Amino acid sequence: MTTFKYIYALAIGGMLFASCGQKNSIKEITCEQVTINAALDSLANPELQAIVDSYKIQIDSVMNQQIGVASQTLTAGKPQSLLANFTSDILIQAGREFTGKPVQFAVMNNGGLRAPINAGPITVGDIFKVFPFENELVVLQLEGKDVKELFNRLAAIGGEGLGGCELVIKDNKVESLRIAGKPVDDEQTYWMATIDYLADGNSGMSVLEDAEERINTGVRLRDVMIQYIQQLTAQGKEVNSAFDNRINVLP
């Protein structure tokens, strides 16, 4: 006699049916899609829903807390953007404050900026939307030659979030590069601020794995941003950003 096994595959929103013969060999596999929407809400367990609701109230009280005001909408993009510029500049300042090192420049990937900061009130929840990952602030010391290799990579992909530098790109190559107002010297070392995701060599930035020194601050990027915005608010200032000469792409 043929028997049937039922496997519920919630991850793909459906049910998988496997038909087995007497010797437990699979003879047929079919599937059925199950739409998961509000129609299933009535099936919620009341006791479990009460627990979820109690936590939601606590979370909402934190996430809805206003921490500042943006005078403009900040979005991400290339070769530079208001949101990437804003984030990178704060990385430099935070890198100095948390490590005491003379951080000269910063790199932040646009892929880590997942939502805009809209003009108007800014809440804690808004910052969680922009920075949803558990990225942490990292400060690296690099040799001049490695800095040049890093910016060759950045030029090849059309730029990323940068601070403390002046990069000119032509034909996806570095036309000129200045950090702290000076050309990069192979014989010198440079301090940069970034996030652990990039410091680990992701997004094609494997050169960062060759850093002379790495300082893991243990501080999440979103916490850095929240603290900075709160400081601006305490000073009676609003969040804003601007385009400048940190990245220029020549025709």
C-alpha cells in the first residue's frame, strides 16, 4: 500500500507532498502553494498573541522616540550622495572619538544604506531602517600602497560613501587622489574608519584584510548615528548634508 508523507515548507509558503512506495522509495513529489496573508490572522493563538503584543508596545515606545529633525531628504547613490556623505563624515569623527587615532578618511558602502532619511522628524526606528544590519565601527591603519589599491577598487565601481578625501575618477580609474588635502604617499600609513563588513574584505575590498592594525570598537554603526543626531538636536541643529569635491567623475 502506498503511504503519503506531508512536509510543511513555511519558508517557501507552501506544502510539499511526497508519495512513497512500500519500500520507502520516492515515486512522486508534488507541491501546492499556500498564500500567507491576513486571512490567517484569525488563527493566531490568543496567549501567544498577548505575549507578542506586550513586546510590541515596549518596542514601539523606543522606536517611535524622536531624536532629531532632517532639514532635507538624504538618499544613497553614486558617485556620491547626501546620505553616504553624511554617514562617512560621522564615521571619521566617531573613529577618532572611540579610538583616539588620527582618522583621516572613511569608507561606507552604499549597500549598507537601506533606506533614506526623509525630511522632517527622525525617530530611532527611522535609523534602524537605514542601518538594519549589525555593522560595527572599525578603525584600520593602512600603508599608502594599500590605500591606493583600495581607491583603485572604489574608482572601478564608480565610487562609494567616502569622507576626508578628494577622488577624481576617469574611465573607472583613479585620475587623482588626495587625503586630508595631500597626495597619498606610499611610505606613509593612514588611518581610516569603516564598518566590520568592509574591514573583513567584503564588497571586493580584500585589501583591507592586509591592514597594519585593526581596532574593533564594538560599537554599532546605528548607535553611532543615533548618538550623533541626538548631539545635533541638543545643539539646536538639524540633520543636513551637501555635495562637495570628495568624488568627481570626469567624462
